[in-house]
Amino acid sequence: MARKDLDKAIKLDNNYAPAYLLRGFLFELTSKFSKAIADYQQSNKLMTRGDIEIYIAMAKRKKRELR
């Protein structure tokens, strides 16, 4: 349900960085690290601060650990 709500929020406003960030969290929780990284990167691109880079790095590390 949360994923559908976030997808809808992004569809309504594809410049809404918090929706990408939260969807990235959901993807990471379900071990979909490539999708999480993509959403974190989009959120980072849209936000004025670079706080998201830590989430990108953590998801990339977890993705490597699964290999």
C-alpha cells in the first residue's frame, strides 16, 4: 500500500524528492538495492542538500554483500 501511494505521489509530481527517498527506503527493505539506489539518486538530484549520498553508499554496499 505504501509503495502504491509513493508511486502515485511521484506520478502526480515527479519533482517531489521525499517520495523518491521513502520509496528508496522501501526498496532497500525488500532487498531491491538497484531500485533503491536509483530512487536515492533521484531524490538527491532533486534536493538542495546532499544528505542522500549516505543512503546511496549504504545501499550499494548491501548490494555488493549479496553477491
